Amino acid sequence: MVQVKGKWALITGAARGIGNLTAKFMAEQGCNLILHSRKKEHCEKLLEEVKAMGIEAYAVEAELSDLDSVQAMLDEIDRMGMAVDIVLNNAGMQIAYRTNYFKTPVSDYTESFKINTIAPAMICYHFLPKMIERGFGRILNTTSGIRLEPEQAGYSASKAALDKITIDLGSKVEGTDVMINLTDPGWCRTDLGGPHAPNAPESAIPGIAVGAFVDDKKSGRYLNAPYFTGLTLEEAVAKAEREFDSPYGK
């Protein structure tokens, strides 16, 4: 199992929900954090909490629908000077639920793809080469299990595209200590999931982050967080390495 104490992780969408819980979980393991939200002040309370756990942490901001803003955030992180070892692309947006899905507007797709596909892809393309050069890295892209719901077509299509990008990139680093995988918190009671979702956000821990700790050189996997609910981190890592294989064949 990878020891993350002293390493640096970028977590997008850290101000609330699953991202907030993930940040605290990573801090408990001794991981230093770069916390993204739309505005830095949204992470002020979280910064205080994680720093109190004895780690270093900084806040950065970007509106993920504004790709120039995403690039500015990446440039700011570069100027900070630390090597980003782990990327948890947690942030996402469900634009709308269209009961009359035949009237789904084009903007559902354009906005969804900017936030849920292009922005995380930019982040991957920025940090993955640096990880390859150093010989270590972990990237987790948050996907969704939504299927057969044209009511959420923009959201589900953007996540399917992110799946494709992740799996294709994973084929290039398979067998190395740079790993890129997919994670899915399940349907949780967050701002995105809504109040009627069946699962508490806490149920996503440790599964939402297990891909940062696996150490078996396999990429392109779909690490579904509900499969790990209630396990210790060590148990979750063992389960992920034992039961979740890469999709590339032998």
C-alpha cells in the first residue's frame, strides 16, 4: 500500500460534499493538500481543519466551466513549486434533469463537457507527464454510474467521455508506478446527488480515495466506492488489488 505521508494531492471540488470528506481523509493519512474550489474563501474552514491535523495545505480557485480559469489555476500550482503526486478530480456538475428529454438544450452538453470532461482532462494532461518523469503518480477521475437515463444526457455523456479518456490514458502507463483510474462515490446525499439519495456521503470513504493507495501498477479500472463501504483503508486496498483488474487484457 502506498504511504502518502508528505506527498502532495490536488483535490478539485474540495469545499463541500465528497471532496470535503476526501480532503479530511487524505489529511488523516498525512497527505499535504492543494484544495480547489470556485473561490478560495470557500475552502477557508477546511484549510484550518486539515492544517490542524499537522499537514501543509493551500487553496486554489478556478471556475471549471471557464477553461482559461482552469489553466490559470494550473499555472498557479506550478508556481507553488511542489510536485503534485496525487490528483483527485472530484469536482463535477449535473446541469439539469430534463423530464422532456427530447427538448434537451445544447447548453446541457456544452456546459457538462467543459466541467466534467475537458477541465479534468486538462488537469490530467498537465500533471501526468510530470508524474511519468518522476516515476510516480496517482490520478483518480470521478465518474458516474448513471445509465439509460436520457433525462440526464448531458451529465452522463460527459462522464462517459471522461471514462474513455481515463482508460485510453491508462493504457500508456499500465505496468508503471503512474496509475490513472476511475472512481465513483455512488448516489450520495450531496448537493449533486440531492436529499433523496440512498447513501450518506460518508459511505464513499475509503472507496473514493482507494485508487491513491493501490500499489499494483494497474490503470483504467472502475473503483466503485460502495464496494468498499465499511472497510478499513488497508482492507479496501487489498480488495481493490485482488478484485479489480485493468481492462487491457494480458
